[in-house]
Amino acid sequence: MEPSPVDLAARALARRDRCEADLRRILERKGVSADDAADAVAALRDRGLVDDQRFAAAAARSFAGRGYGDRAIVFRLQREGVDRELALEAVAALELEADRAARCVARRGQSERTVRWLAARGFARDSIEHGLASIADTGTAELG
């Protein structure tokens, strides 16, 4: 007997929390029709097992803890299938990006390499400048 779409989705959730769009993609890859996938996701949402807002908040905290800036976090959440508005709400609830950048600088050191690393991790220019206040004040590192 083949597992039902709800069972398949529940198995995917057992490994890690996921957003609705991700669950629908998983189900469709397993051959479940779009309508059946939507019904399965709705059933799990009604039981509180799928919650895009909860997923976005937890994933945003995880990305921030791994040294990503707001822009990169929003991008990654959207790539996972989270609606842009929910992604922006999740990022707004995080510690200020400038404070996270300052913590990264304290850990990595004040250097041009750190400036490039922060920019590549999606930090805004203002946050980088805040995090590297002494370098920005002396003009040792140019941000562009």
C-alpha cells in the first residue's frame, strides 16, 4: 500500500520544519498531483504542523546565527518558498543587522577581508560601516 500524500508530507516534516511551498514541491516530485499536494498541506496546516510564519522566524534566526545579513536571509527564505512579506517580517524580528555585523567583526577582525565577507553574506553597507566603525572612520577600507 502506498503512503498517502499526508503521510509523505509528514515524513518530510519529521526530518526538519518546512514551509508549505517546499512541502508541495516534495510531494509533486514524488508524483502527487498538485491538488492532492495542496490538500495534504492544508490538512497539516490545520493541525498546526505546517506554519510558514513559524518556519520563517526559525530559519531567519538560524541564518542570522550563521553570519548572514538581512538581504541574504530574505533571499534564502524566498528561495525556500516563503512569501516575501513573511520573510521581511521574520528579518524585522531579528537583532539589528548592524549589531550582528559588529559581532562578526569582533570575531573575524577589522580588515578589508572582513568587509568583503560581510558584503558577500548580504549585509547592508550601513551595517558594515557600523560594524567596522574604526576602519570606516580612518578610511582604511573602502566599501565601494
